[in-house]
Amino acid sequence: MAEKTSSTPHEDEIGRLKARINDLESELHRSKSSSDSKPGSRREETRRTVDSMRDVSQSKVDAVSRTVRGISLASIEGLRLFADSLSAFGDTVISRNTGNGNTSTRELGRRLPGDIAEGVAEFCDRIVDIPAQAAERYSKAHREGQRSDTAEDKSRRSESRPSSESGSSAKSI
């Protein structure tokens, strides 16, 4: 019986130590999981920094893409308007210098310089508007890209975040 009494305090001590170990392990697990999701934790700050850098780099690529697209479309618009102006010049000269059956070739030849001058005036009237219309094309293309990029960014961000973070405050870039 003496052995039973002497072993009981050791068994009690072992049981108490095992319970304390379990308590400490569960407390450690709780502190790790709560510190990872705390707003000020190092892991959360690192994740936000990485997300912010990714958003900034995507934003720069999108801005460059919109700019290149806008410049390309504005250049093409300028060429198109120049071609229209040239076409208007040709149409004006030809329509003014066409005989109606009772006009002689000599009369048409005499009127040709005036008809050309009228065509040049029409050409100049149209060509003056090319820069403004090309700039408008650039602006419109740039804005179109911005709207679609914004929608794509929102969907990318919501897909990359866990569902528990979707209600968190919005990031400002």
C-alpha cells in the first residue's frame, strides 16, 4: 500500500503537467491564428504590401496600355480625317469643274484654278479640325480603357482575397 500512495503523487503530477502542456499548446495555437489575422500583425502587413505592389504594377501596365491604345487610335483617326479631307478636296474640284453639256472645255479650263482654290479652301476647313478630333479620340479611348480596367481590377481583387476579408475596409491606391 505504501507503493500505491507513493506513486499516486507522481501520477497526479504527471497528469497535471500533461494538462498544462495541452493548455499551453492550445493557447499557442490560438495566439498564432489570431495574430495572423490581426490588422496590425506582421503577416497581415506583408500581405497588404504585396497586394498593394501587385495592384500598383497592374495599374501601371493598364495605364500604359490605355495610353498606347489611345495614341494609336488618335493617330489612325488623324490619318482617316486627313484622307477624308483629301477626298473632299478632290470631290469639290471635280464637282465644280464638270461640264453640263453646254459648257465648253475651254470654259472648264478657265474655271479650273478657281475650282482648285475652292477645293483647297474646303481641305483647309477640314484639316484644321483634325487635331481636336484626334485628341477627342485619344481621350475617349483612354476613358473606355479606364472603365473596363476598373471593373477588371475589382473582380481580380475580390477573387484574390479570402471571403472573410471581403467585408474589410477598401484599400486606397
